[in-house]
Amino acid sequence: MAPRLQLEKAAWRWAETVRPEEVSQEHIETAYRIWLEPCIRGVCRRNCKGNPNCLVGIGEHIWLGEIDENSFHNIDDPNCERRKKNSFVGLTNLGATCYVNTFLQVWFLNLELRQALYLCPSTCSDYRLGDGIQTEKDYEPQTICEHLQYLFALLQNSNRRYIDPSGFVKALGLDTGQQQDAQEFSKLFMSLLEDTLSKQKNPDVRNIVQQQFCGEYAYVTVCNQCGRESKLLSKFYELELNIQGHKQLTDCISEFLKEEKLEGDNRYFCENCQSKQNATRKIRLLSLPCTLNLQLMRFVFDRQTGHKKKLNTYIGFSEILDMEPYVEHKAEPSKSQTRKPKCGKGTHCSRNAYMLVYRLQTQEKPNTTVQVPAFLQELVDRDNSKFEEWCIEMAEMRKQSVDKGKAKHEEVKELYQRLPAGAEPYEFVSLEWLQKWLDESTPTKPIDNHACLCSHDKLHPDKISIMKRISEYAADIFYTRYGGGPRLTVKALCKECVVERCRVLRLKNQLNEDYKTVNNLLKVAVKGNDGFWVGKSSLRSWRQLALEQLDEQDGDAEQSNGKMNGSTLNKGELCISENERRLVSKEAWSKLQQYFPKAPEFPSYKECCSQCKILEREGEENEALHKMIANEQKTSLPNLFQDKNRPCLSNWPEDTDVLYIVSQFFVEEWRKFVRKPARCSPVSSVGNSALLCPHGGLMFTFASMTKEDSKLIALIWPSEWQMIQKLFVVDHVIKITRIEMGDVNPSETQYISEPKLCPECREGLLCQQQRDLREYTQATIYVHKVVDNKKVMKDSAPELNVSSSETEEDKEEAKPDGEKDPDFNQSNGGTKRQKISHQNYIAYQKQVIRRSMRHRKVRGEKALLVSANQTLKELKIQIMHAFSVAPFDQNLSIDGKILSDDCATLGTLGVIPESVILLKADEPIADYAAMDDVMQVCMPEEGFKGTGLLGH
């Protein structure tokens, strides 16, 4: 037995021999476990919740002994955010903007570019007021150049360890959560910057991009016949180097500059020879920029899949790159080593580097300082002042937290030693509050003991496990400093609860014996009028009911004695059904009353409920009446009930020229009543208004009633119609008449409806139906995966939101109790039904449309829940989870139509409920699957579409 249960049993062992009226103060204190010995620190490892005197393991360990001041706060040292001496300033990664931060740092370290940007005119002059910066508003750069100026000034002279580039990123319209191609970003931004600076008057500013990053090479073609050399000059801002098959940077450069032979069909037309000749072609570097950008082409395009592949090939490169052999016109570079690169001093190897930047080394002493313009320095100084203020504020908050922690430390050391009550006056305090008092991370709130009170507003005996007994001295200090209540002194020990618990425990011990006694008494027949009525269901489970009630009473719950005899109660009177009750002896009832003192008492001579007698009699009469009506209607309309020998518009019967129409809903409801008259109310009205528009016109054409609308109507023979008019209230007569044209056109037959078709409402109904099909939420569609134009029948992934394939015709939908049908408002007594409104008919139409369109899901098909307003891209993500096919590998079609616009909604694409979409997946290339150094890029690329880099 667990220690806690042992304590529980020990605290109430006296109740086995003590009657409730004999409970004393000693018994009460025993129930509240005052007698338990307190635990000792070091001996008791954790708090004993069953012992109110155990004050070990409630959180005191963090306060006793020496304490680190840093434990009193969760504020980092603000100086950790301060820039260290002679170190660079970092940039905050806003999510997936590391590629932006990389190039910002590269461009910042280009002193010539930084100097030129500082020389750009700025609109900051409008921001200045007098001789200084306006202090009441923050500076907001207006152009890309101004953003770079401000960022570079902060990177140069900020006191912060890192700065936030969100203004620059926002100005470019970049998505901070999407990783982009760094090389593409570099090209686009340098193009944007060059275009922006081209409008500057200062040539040092206007031409800085060309001066720093622009080189020149020539496409040289040499005729093998005459030796004539032709050149095509071209500028470049970076060299794009193929890395596939190479291990050294020099190998990549050599391949970039290698000769290409022009032979066969690819021969070169020589203007000197005036004919096509074999030739050689190569790239010749003419001049290199001050800053050489080498782009390593790690992403290659796969023509078979249409997607990029990343090459994880190791490339070795040196910190100093000798480009002289590649620029000389005569000498060609020697073939480099092809073995695995060795990374010695000054060399590096990387399988992730995608861009290498080299600065031109010159004999001149480089300029290592760039002066920040005065207006920018003022902005930096202002930001530094804000940073210093923040540091002071954080330091003060740290100091306040430490001071509070030290004071709390002294308080805990003083009070914890005085917490044990011993033999002195005591009080009870919530264990939860004590733990929060000792919790350094949360402020101490007033004491709240309300959760531990019984119904008598005293301490509940069962709550003693979550309470602690402390000295009155400590309690006085707690309530003085923190307030709260109520205070639970020795007077708070609840005698009423202890007495009741004593009574319950004695009954529990006596229950098994009484159960045997009652069973024996039930075997004896009751004589005369001495018995009492008891519900059979209650009598069968009275021991379980008694035990539950004793447990509830044990937990201070309200007594639910009404459970006993619950089956015999009917508004406080005896029920009329003798099958639900049993007569027991006076002795048996006396025993039961000990456990159910509030149960209603029904002597054997007690009269049954008069109201129930009336209702029972009325129910029997109504049931007999319903059966009579159902039998009469079934006999009068046998074929309509059995659905036999029904007329059909598409195959008009020869023996009549007139057919009548009622709604199929009326027929279905009437059949339900005839089958089960005791459970259903009679159908009193035909309700043909549901088939008419508000103007009284028919809503169906003759053609539609032979096809899609045939499920909404039922055709009636003239003889049946006469009987229907006698049995039901007919609100509107609807009929179809066949007219033979005779001599005019013997082969033509006309069909005329009464009332006539209402074209306007008919068209409105069709439009509404189409809107309903395109304005849906949480509708089911089906997806087939197709391989070689065959539907896959094998499950390859768990289905998402698969709906049952059982059609609605196969089951009858059960309606909640008391729910009335919206179209046929039935009531007892056969009163007339209300008219069906046009809105109700539209709802009825929708239900039938859904039923008629129901798709029977076949094996291996995936059913998805979708809405009309979700995009095709969102659907592709659902399909990805269902079939493990990435969105860009999905080729979707519906009814032969390709679905390709990812931004379009399903409603506009014609995807309606129960649609079947075909999925054809692009399979991965077999060759790449075996390559260790190739990783497929799994998501489609939007690139920089819609950003400021493309003029948006």
C-alpha cells in the first residue's frame, strides 16, 4: 500500500469503533493528522504531501546557503550587447536573410564603395533642423543609397555588437522567411545600385560600380586556315565558374578560359577566307576589376526534371589568387592537379561556398580609413545614445532584481526556521502558496485558502494533503506582508465534516452485510399493504448507487439521494407502469433508507400519477388512430406505397394523356408514416408549393423532369390523384398533359404543364445551383494518382480526411429528438401543415443535388476536404501530404482540363464537390538518385519576383 494511502487509513482507523455522536476533539485532530512527526532536512528527500507537518522539499533549497546574485534575475548583462574594441559590427538574421547580410558585410569592407556612397547627396537635409538632427522622430531612409549609407555608418561607428537591417530588407520588398539565390541577389542588387548611381553628377560616385567590379574579356576566334583572329569585347561583373568535375579553383578558371574547337557543322565563317573553316574559340581576360567576384555554379539546371540540382562538391582555394598567368596574352596556364585538395596554410576547402571575392593587391599603401559624413555621424551618435540609455535601464533593472532577491533571501532564511509549529499555536496555509513564496521567478501574491474550504467554510479534511501546518508566528508575518485569507486556525477544523465522514465510513463497512440482508428480504413475498414501491432498475444496482453516493458524500458533494427510485419518479408522483417498479417489504425499505434518506417514499397504497394516466390514455388513442389512418392510406394507394407500376415521362404510358406531380419528399415522408405509424405523425398536406416559384410558376422543364430533376418529383396516375385529393390537403394541382398534333404534324407530340414554367425563376434556380457548387466549405473531392495513364490502386500514403463511400440512399439520416422537418411541419392531431417557402425549397434542392452527385470512392483513392476559396497551391500541399509528391512535381487535371494557376481558387477552376482530380507526378531522375554529391532542391523557386530588385 502506498504511504499516502497508509496515512489516510491511519487517520480514520478510529471511525470503525466510534459512533458519529461520540466524535471528540482528539478524533478531529487525528483526522487532520496533527499527530504526524515533522520531516527532517537531509533525511526526507522530497515533500510528504500526506503529512501537513512536512516542510521539506517545497523549494527552500534554492535559498539556504550561498546564492549567486545572477540567480535573482533573468536579464542578460547589457554589456554583452556592446561592441568590443577593434572588432566589427554584426547584422541580425531576420529569418532567412543571411545571404543579404553576407553581401552587406562584403560591400561594407570595400572602402572605395563605402566612400562613394558617403558622397551621395541625401534627403537627410530635410530631416535636419537648424544645426542638428530632429529628436522627436526617428530617421527613415528614403532611397536604397540612403539605406546603405545609414547601414554602413552604423557598421563603422556603432557601439552595438550587431545592428538590425530590417529597414533595408523591407525597402527591397524581400521575404524574410524565404531563402533566396545569393548569386542572383548579388547580380540584381549591383545592377540596381549601378542604375541608381548613374544619375549622380560626381564621377567618383557615378562610376564606382564599374571601377570596383567591372572587368573586360574578349571572345577570341582564330581561323585554322589563315590564322585570322577576331575579337568580341565584353564587360563582366563576375566570372561564373563551373565546378562539376573539379576540385581546385584554378581548375575551374582554366576550364572557363579553355579553347573550344569549332569543327564539322559548327565550323566558323572566316571573312578573310570567305568560307567556313575549322577554328578555335576561347575567352581572353583583358583586365580585372579591383574586386573580383567568382561565382561557383553549385546550382545546375536539369533539363529532364526542369528543376535545379545543388552540387556539394569540395573546392579548394587559396587566400591569395595569382591571376597573372590568366591575363597574359601569350602564356597559357598549366594543367592543375586533379587529386583531392589538400588544405595547407593560407588555403581552404569548402563544399558550400558559392561565391569567392578577391581584392586586387597593389604596391600603393591602401587607405584604411573612411570618414563618416557629419549628418550620418549625428544619426549614429543618436542611436548610440539610445543604446547607452538602454544599457543603463537594463543595468538598473538587474540591480533592482538583485536587491529584491537579497531581501527575499534574508526573509526566507529567517522565516523558514520558524515555520514548524511544534506544540505552539498553529495555522494551516496552502502548500501551493508556500511553494510560490519560495519561487524566485514569480512575485508573491496574497494567500488564498478558499480552494481548501468545505461547505461549512472550514478546512476540508480531504484537503489536508495540500495544506501545511505552520507556526502562528510565521502566519502572522505572512498575512501582515502579503495579506489574503481566510486564516485557518485550530478553530477551522470542521467537526461536521469529520462526523459525516465517520458516518459514511461506518456505512461503507456495513454495506456488504446490509446487501446480503436486503437480498434475503427480497426473497420473501410482501403481505397486505405493508410494502413500498421501489424502481426495478434502482433495486438491481442499489449497492453500486449507495457506494457512489457514499463516495460523493465522502468528498463533500451534495447528496444525490434522488437516484434511488429514479425510475419510479414522474414529477414527484408514482409512475403508472408496474413493469418498472417492485413492491418490497417494510424491513427491506428501512435498510435502503439508511443509504438513501432523501429518496421519495411510495407505500403500496399510493395512487399513480393522474396526469400520466391521462397522457397514457391519449397516447394509446393516438396510436390506434395513426394505425387506422396508415392502414386506410396504404390500402387506398398500394402501388404508390410499394413503388410499383410507376409512370415515366421519358416513356409516356399509352393509356393516359394526363399525369399528376407531387414532390418526392412528400412521398418519402408518407411512406415513413405508413411503415411506422406509432413513431411518426400522419402526413396531412401534399405541399406542392415546394415545386413552384413565388409567382406560382413551375420550376422544372419537361426535359429536366426526365433527367436531373426526376429525383425531385413523383408521377401520379389520375386514379391515384383522385384518392390523394380525398386523403390529403392539396395546396396546388400540378399536372402534365400530352397533346397529339394530329393532322398538323402526326409525328410531333407536345407536353403542356399546369401551371406553366416560369423561365425567370427557372434560370435563377440554375444560377443558384451553380453558385452553390462554387461557394462551398469543407466539401469532399477525390484525387487519383496516374502512372502511364493508369489509375494507381495501391495505397502509398495514409489518407487524409477520408469520407465513407456509403451513399446517402443506403442509410436513413437520423434527426435529433424534437427536430421538426423544415418543409412538413407535423403535429399531433392531424392539423394542416404549413406551406413550404421558396427558401426551404432551395435548401431541399441543395440536399438532393448533393445526394445525386455523391461519388462512390473506389479503392486506393484519396478523399480530401477542401473549400472553394482555397488556392490550387494550398490543394497541392494537401496532395503532397497524401501522396508524398512535391507540389512542383504535380500535374493536375479535371475533366481533361489542366490545372496550372497556383494562385487561382478551386471555385474559379471549376472544382466542385465530389469532383475527381487526376494527379500525374514527375518522377525523379534515376541517374541522380545514385550520386552522393547531388541534392535535389525540393521546392519551386519564385526568385525575386515582386521585389524592389526587379523594379517593383
